[in-house]
Amino acid sequence: MTTIAWDGKTLAADRQMGGWINVSKIFKLKDGRYAAGSGENFDAIRRIVAWVNAGARKDERPEIREQDAPDLLIVDKKGALNWMTWPYHEGLVITVPFFASGSGCEYALGAMAAGANARRAVEIGCRFDVDSGQGIDAVRVVRPPIK
């Protein structure tokens, strides 16, 4: 499925889909936020991302079968994290210092609890979760202040 990690500054995700397909699971939204999706169906992830990009109006939410329903992490430039889960896909504000989603999330959470950054946490998730791999994408969302 996926390993996605957020360490408060960086959003990272593996690239494996369907066991052998290599895709980017991190999307830059038109308002400057970043989203990362996890789930069995990459088309469903892309449809939810497009819906969020278009304003996420409830009456326009795409029809997605429950077994294909993705989770989406959305991070703004200040580091505010929202987790959108099925069936509601309304942003649940997450206020913990780090967070992970997907089939390798337990490995990533353990790695970050031990001091790893998001990229390293996804690497560790990929090492132990057979449904994660094919490389890693990471984007630094929160920039350090200029001195």
C-alpha cells in the first residue's frame, strides 16, 4: 500500500503502487499545500487530490468504492497537518509532532519516535513493509527562518 511520514517539516512517501508500479504519491496543490495519499487504488487517490484541488465541495465528492478509499495527508506551509480519511474526507487536524500513514506506518512511527526524520522513517518502512518501496519522494514543507 504505502508508507507516508511527516516529521513537522518534511513530508515523505514511498513510490510503490500495486507491487511493481513506480509513482509519486506526493502532490503539490494549487494553493501551495502538499498532499500525500495512501491506499490500494492510485486512481482513487488522484481523484480525491483533484477534488481537494477544486475546493473539496461535499456535493462534488467523487464516488469511490469503500475498498478503494484512500487516506490523504495535507500539509500547509506553516506545518499544519490534516488527515482526510474515508468515508468523510474532512480534514482532521493532527497536532502531534510527527505522524505516519499507510501499511508501513508503524515502522515509520517507531523510527521517528527514535529520532529519524521523515525520509529515513519511510526508508525504514520500506525495508520492513512489503507493500512499500520503489524509492522515496520527500518535500521540505516548513522552511527554517532566514537569519
